[in-house]
Amino acid sequence: MVIALALIVVGLSVTVFPLDFVNAALDLVQSYLGTNIEVTTQIGWLFLFAGDALLVAGSLLPGI
């Protein structure tokens, strides 16, 4: 559930309204992993879809 909520927050930050703390967290994670992935609106929509799908799967199949 935590992963689903994180994906939804990042997706909302990219597509609807930018959130400074989300951008700072993404920069921190990318610097820790040593990657430089540009988060575009298409990736934001994908994160929103994936987060919603995880929430639905978690409610239908408890214990995942």
C-alpha cells in the first residue's frame, strides 16, 4: 500500500500540480541510486495507473 500511495503522489506531482517535497525526494532517491531519470508527464500518468492498479489488487487480494 505504501508503494501504491508513493506512486500516486509522484504521479499527481508530475501531472496535476507540482509538489516541492516530492521533487526533493525524487532528487534524493536518484542521487542515492546514481541515476538521472527524467520524470515526464507520460511517466506520471503511468505512475497514477500503476498506483491505482496496486490499490485495487490489494483490496481484492488481501495479504499481497
